[in-house]
Amino acid sequence: MKTPKNRKPFLFKITNRMILFLFSLSFVLFFFYTAGNFQQFSGQSQKFLLTAVTFLSAALLFFICAGLVQILWYGIKLKTLQFLGFAFLYLLFALFAVLFIFFGSGVIFLSN
């Protein structure tokens, strides 16, 4: 059983799971977009997938910012470096989210 000192706060757990869910969903939809290019999906389907990836990635960036604030807050409050691994992971997810946003927005802009 975990001691109270090693337990992660409840809000941090929720934010962490939301970030993981949004990243996974964005990645899966981007995979569907790339698979749809080879399987001749209709233009509307492709545009919908890119729009969904763009909005999900924007939501992901919002939750990543919230998660980074929580990491700073809980790191200072609990005087621990336990959350630094999450910060690195969040920054990696943020990089992918920005790439998804730029790619999705660029392709949608060029298709119009």
C-alpha cells in the first residue's frame, strides 16, 4: 500500500489521464487520416479527421498547460521532484500536439 507521501493528488491523476486520453485519440485519428489517404477516403472524411485532430490537439495543449502548473504547484507544496518525469512527458506530448495542429491546419488551409 502506498504511503500518503508517495500518493499522487486526485486532480493530478485526472489531468494525467485526460492528457493520455487526448494524446491517444489524436494519434489514432491522425493514423486514420494517413490510412485514409492510401484507402481513398472521401474528401469530407479526411477533412473531418483533420479538423478533429486539430481541435483535440488544442484541447491537449490546454490540459498540458494545466498539468505543468499542477506539477509546479505540487512540487513546491510537497517539496519533491517526483513529478519531473511527468513534466518531460508532457513537453513531449506538447511537441506532438503542436505538430498535429500545424499539420492539420495547414492541410485544411491548402485544401480550401
